[in-house]
Amino acid sequence: MTETSAPRSQFLSLHLLETLVAVLPVRDENGSPKAIVYGGAERHMITSQARRRAERMHARNRANAGVGPLAGRTTGLRTREWALLTARALETGHGWEKDDALTTARAVLEATGLKFGDPAKKTVANLTKVLLFAPADTGERIAAHIAAAAEPLRTWRDEYLAAQSALAKPKRGARKTPDDAENPEGEAADAKNLPPLPKQSRAAVLTALAPRDAIDIALYGRFLAEIADSPNVDGAVQSAHAFTIQEAEQIDDFYAAADDAKLDRKKNALDFLDAADDSGAGMTGYQSLISGTFYRHAVLDRRQLTSNLQAAGMTPAEATEAATAAEQEFVTAFIEAFPEAKKNSTASTGSLPALVLAFEGERPYNYAAAFQKPIDENPQDKGGEGPAGPAGVKRLLTHHAFVSTRRPDIRTARLLTYDPQIDALLDDLEALGATRADTIEGLTP
């Protein structure tokens, strides 16, 4: 039996080492690099949330551009602006007036169960309170239904808004309670007294909001608590926080930004007094930058992915085909995508991994324990392990080889490197039972 025809295991585990220099991919609320303490040492961290968004957007953009295995397939959009998107579709596609479209779209979505911001605040009045991950064409589908049922929905909308306005008016002489302050819109207690959205319209909205065949929703999942009868999706991708395998290294970089107009005047000044008036930088400040070799890990649950796609309405054959394409794109995004913070001033998105290890198993395998003891980058003749990149590769592959002898379900291990020094190092290491891949596509059977 050939490798490609052998049955595939449920889980695909991915492990990656990458070296970053003078970057700031994620920051905390104070603008400082995120960090954790592990093995008694502080490490820099890139959160899984930042990684997952970068990977999801990378795959989505490629699919929308007609590139890669997911070209032309449906993807999702996570936003609070579904009322705005629906209203825009009503305007451009069905000829509605702007105010009419927006008022109707908001009322329909609100009556379905979504909560919106304070109507008195224009910046949030038409935004849902939570981000909603739904297929990208959801707004167009809802708009098409609203346009088809325009007259009865306009009548219902006017009744709904009138009832909502009446319920919002406080009784004369009534005193505000703490509950009023916490719930200024009066949304939950009075919702049952509002005219319900017609059943046919509610069903149409729920159908539009359903995950359907959006590949990234099947991969990363979604949770929508506000509408009980709208299906949630358990994600098929597990992502770990990335961390440096050596102790954290950070610098606070002082920068001075030049004011072009000021420097031009100084350059063309007729005497030194004029030049003195235009001395000094236009702006100064500090930015924190980090360097280090990061260990990253993610897992794809193939069974969950296929199940999600079938639950969305695909046949077993369609789900299998879509799952295979999604897996290939997921691996590509895991390797190529990168959080874009400070990308222009640090060129962080151009980084390539020193090593990628991919293998299958009947359960996920996280190798973070290989780096519980931080790598000592002192030379080997001084008791250290040398540079973290090659030292980390040795540790990771040694750890994998050791675990593989005790876990018989681990199979089809593959290695990919973009570093010629690491490629030479792999030649020197003992046989690890792993196949060398030259491309990302070669990492999955």
C-alpha cells in the first residue's frame, strides 16, 4: 500500500521554529511586548489570537483572489457591521433609500435576537454588540429577502419601532433604578412585548447567518450566544501561543522623526539665526522591539473539519474534497501568514521558518516541553548550546524522535526548512524516520 492510499489519522500536528529580529508583532494595552514566564524564565509571546486571525485572513484573501486550493470557495466575515452591510446591499442592489434601508436592516436583525449599541450614540447605534462570524454574502442574502418581502416588512418595522419607542419612554415621575443604568436601551426586559419578526423572515435571516459552506468557519469555529437557534461550530483548528525558546530579549528603541518642511527651511536659511529656529526633530519617542527564536504549534482535527462541512449541508464526498483543500490551505497559512503589527517598520511579515515539523496522530501532540529549559546561547565551550535556531532544531527533533518511540500512532513525519544551515544540520542528525519536503505541499500526504 502506498503512503498516499494509507488511511489518514485524525489529527495533523504542526510544529514550527522561526527566528525574528527587532520586531513587535503583538502588544499589550501599554504598547509593550507580550510575555509569559515559563521554565522560570521570561519569554516573549505571540498570542494564538493574533496568529489565528493572520492565518484566517491569509487563507481568505487567497481564496477571494482565486489563488490556492480554496480558490472560489465561500469564506466568512467577522464584523459588527451586518446591519450596515445589509443596508448597503439594499441600496445598491435593490434601489432602497439609505435611511429606509438602514432602519429596516437594523430592526430585522435586532428582532432576530442580535443586540445593538445605544441608539443615542451614532458611532455604535447600528453595530451589533458582539462580533459575528458569518459567510461573507450574509448581508446580500438578508437584503434579498427584505426586498422580496418589502411591503409586509415595512409595515412590521413601523409597528416594531413604534412599540420600541413607547417602551423606551419612562413613566412620568418615575425614578431611575440601578437596572436602568446597566441596561439603558431597555432591550432584554421589553423584547417580549415587541411585535415579533414574521416567522418566514426570521427563518431567512437564520439561514443567511448559518455557517453554510464557509470554509474558514468550519476551520476556526464560531460561537453565537445571542441567538439560541443559530448553529454554533466547534473549530477544527487548535492553536497554541508562540513563545521564545530562549529568555526574552527586548530593547527600547529611541526614534526621532524628521519634519521635512522644517529641514527644508533650515537647509535654505539665509543666516544661522533662521536655521536655529528650525532645529530639532519633528517628533521623538520610544518603541519596544523584541528578538528571538519562537516555537509555534497548531493542530488540525480532520474528523471535526469534515463533520462541520457535512453539518453545513455538504455530501460526504463534497466534504472530503473541501476538507482536503482546507487542510492544504491551513498548512500554507500556518507557515506563511504573520501578524501585521509594525510590518512596514520591521518587515516582520517577510520571515520564513527555520524548521517545520508535520506529522499525524490519533491525538494532538504539543512539544512545548522541549523548551521548558530556555536555551543558553553561550558558545558550547562555555557550557551553552550556541545560537537558539540550530539548538532549537536539535531539541525539537530529539524530542520528537524520543516521543515517537513511545507513541506508535505518530506517523508520516515530514520536515521543511528555509534555512541552508538547518538543511545541512538535518543531514548530520541521525535518522529520525521523517521525510524531507521541499515545498509546503509536501508536508501533507
